[in-house]
Amino acid sequence: MPDTLTPAEREAALAGLDGWIYDPAASAIRRDFRFPGFSEAFAFMTRVALLAERADHHPELWNAYGRVRVTLSTHSAGGLTRKDTEMAARIDGLLQGS
């Protein structure tokens, strides 16, 4: 089981992630994404789901029309781990086509 990040490790990781914020109540990071419409938002969610399945690390996904919220936490570790910040970077890469 991965170790949870220390506050310093968390802040260093977040500094390299665009738009992700820490939610202390959930011990998770999250980011809100906006798209022109429902189809684009749902297509992004599908790409995130496929990425997550390959990594065996499944985020919480929320969608409303052109908005998607992604929340990441490693439940088995009881909080935020490097696995979450690495997944956040991969999700960001989806927007850049990488």
C-alpha cells in the first residue's frame, strides 16, 4: 500500500499540476474541467475512465452538462498518495493529446 504524502510533498506535487486543489476534508485533490457541451465533457470522462482502468486507480467523476469534476484519493491508504498526483498529471495529458 502506498504511503500518504506529507504536507510538503503534497504542496510540491500540486505546484507541478495545473488547476488541481487539495480538499483537506476529503484528503483528496480535485480539478474542475469545462467543455463546450455535454458530448465533449462525456468524451473526456470516458478517456479518464479508460486511463484509470489501465492504471487500476479509479477517480470519482462528476458531470453536469459541460462540466466535469475529477477527485483523486487513494482510499486503501486513507488519503493522498503519489499515485493520485501521477494520475492527475496523466489526466492533464489527455487535454494535451499526450
